[in-house]
Amino acid sequence: MSSKANLEHLWMPFSANRGFKAEPRLMNEAKGMYFFKPDGTQVLDGTAGLWCCNAGHGNDKIVKAIQDQAAKLDFAPSFQMGHPLGFEAAEKLLSIAPSDAFQYVFFTNSGSEAVDTALKIALGYQQHRGKVDKTILVGRERAYHGVGFGGISVGGLPLNKKHFSLLSNVDHICATHDLGKNAFSKGQPDFGEELADDLLRVINKHGADKIAAFITEPLAGSTGVLIPPKGYLERIREICTEHDILLIFDEVITGFGRLGTSFAADYFGVEPDMITCAKGLTSGTVPMGAVMVKQEIYSAFQDRDPKAIDLFHGYTYSAHPMAAAALIATLDVYREDGLFEHANERSSYWENALHSLKGTDPIIDIRNLGLVAGIEMEAKEGKPGTRGYDVFTNAFHNHDLLLRITGDTIALSPPLIAEKEHIDQIVDILRKIIPNH
């Protein structure tokens, strides 16, 4: 399938559709660390698909679990009905939660749905506990929380909001990225803890009695790999606790080993009140997302007749049987193969390899934590994003490497199975092609 006619009718997400269809980039198969083009050429996956294939591609155990489940029970209704695997999947996920305080899981089909679900739960929780004026949701500038109306409202990306009406009960605090003070930091940058206090500005503006929740990515991925400054998340937690504001961690990217731990909450030692997750939840095999909540949040909704619906929200495919099977098998693979530990062991080699690119023109910053990195390039005058796009397409067509580009920043997040030779290959290719753009 390569003709323009065959490619024409799919409206691709977050894509330059005309550019793609003029020069397609197609994947046909995948295994381990590699995709394969239709002609059989292997492509090294530098992005775990889209931050999601943490166990690599085509893992035999995960594949078999999905196949077996499809043959046994392809679908079961999720409203007022259930199937055993959904409950097992919830228990399995909670077994790696940051603490025993997390006791319930609401399953969705994506990170976007998980975020909108968490925001709804936050608002409902405040209503149930009698805090009826707590209706404001706070996010952060330069944040990405998916593409639902709630997610784009609390998110901080202007282009994602450009053509759409937004929620009105939303405010934002400042972003944490400071290129002038923190360029080429290894791990968490030293400057910026005090930026957490911008949340106090929003609290003083509206009143703590008006704010329901604050949502943040512990590490922002899709907006350019923005690493939280030392002490920042700890300070955010203090402020939220002091002012009775729910803290939601959007761990759609950072969950499941990306930082060498089950969740970023574990890595930073900061416990939120809710966690949204997806992507690595099933290693990208079957669409699935989830919201993990603490006991007290769930319990607040249980004050009605036990035969009455307690949360008027849900999805046809919540806890879908094949997704549940994929989740259980995926978490087993992570544990049995020690992939979180492997990622942690590789992180220092990853850091040193990426920072060896410092001094390569036009790179102006390199950021890293765990097995994630951002390489920011200076934008071409009057043409922001074009340098990044050219590096991306060059890497795929001429060097058989898959990158993720956000503007002029290269975002890297290889599968957790990556070995030193894969890291070397990624860096060597970047060293060759970046100066040419």
C-alpha cells in the first residue's frame, strides 16, 4: 500500500497529512527494538512507539494473552455488568501503586480519557464532601494532558486550544522550563523549586475554597521533555495539602518504568491523590487507560442508595477483556524480566551518551531523566519547527531511526529493553544528521 489513492482517506492525528501522503512513513511489522518498513527494512525504535511500547514490540507472553482472551471472551458490557479479568486487572495495577492508600481503579481507553475522568472525579469528590464552591481546576503552562475538553483546558498548549471552546473554571501556573539557567542539566535541574509557589498566586487569586484540584505531569514529555527542578514537586505537594487541594499526577508517559520505577511518584517520593496512566499500562498493545484513586475519594461517592449509580461517567470499553488481559500480562513481563530495574541500570549510560552531543550545532539544550531525553535545537529564523521536522524525516528515510519531534526538540524514550548498542546507534545517527539541518 503506497499509492496516494490508498493513503488518502485516513485523516491522521497530529500529522501533516499532505506532507505524509506525499512521502509516506509506513510500518508493517515490529519485534523487539525494531519496526519494519513494508520492504522489510528494520527501523530502530527510539520512542517506544509513542512513549508506550515499554516492553518492546511483539512480546510473546503479551501477544499470547491477547490472543487467548480474544478466543475466550471478546467483549463484556461494562455498565452494571463485569467480567472477572477486569477486577483482576484492577488488583494487579494497584499492586504496584505508590502506596496502599490507592485502593480503586477506574479504567478508560486512553490517557486523554483518564485525565477527563480524573477531573470529573475531583469535582464530584468536592461536591460529595460538601465543598460545593471548589470547582476550579488548575493546570500548568506548557503542559499536555491529552485532547479531551478537560485535558486541553487544563493543558498549556495554545495550538491544541485554538479552534475549540474550553472549560471556564480553569487557571494555570507558570511552566518550569528555564533554558537560561538550566541548559544541559543532567537529571533534575538545580534552579526552579520556587516556581512551585506560583500555585500560591492562583490560590490567592481565587481562594483555596474555590480550587478543586491541581494537575501536573511529574515530567512533561510531549511538550519537550521538561524535567522538574529539584524540590519542585515536593513543594507542590506541600501547598496542595496545606490548602486542601487534590493533587493529580498525569503519569501517562512516566508510568511503568520510564524513570526506572513503577511510577514517577515513586521516583520523586511524592504521593499524589490520583494518578492517571495509559501507554505502558499494556505496553501499547491494546488501548487502555486508568485512574488510580485513594480510598477516601472513592468512599465519598458511596453515600447514596446502594442500588443507585454512584458516578455518572464511563465508557463502553472500560476494562475491555482483551485490554485487561494485556495489562495483566504486561505487568508480569515487567516484573519477570526486571525491565524497570534494567531501565534504571541503563539510565546513567543513556545520560552520558546523550550529553556527548553537547557542542553539536545547532543543539542548545539536552535534558534527561531515567530513559527519556529531550534534545532542543535552535529554531530556524521565522520557521519554528521546520528543523525538527527535517531531522525527523531524515532519520526515518535515510537512517532507519524513529524519533519523536515536538517543535524543534527531539524527544527520545526507547523501549525499556534497550541495550548499550541501541543507545550508541541512536546517538551516532543524531551526531551525523543534526549538523546537516
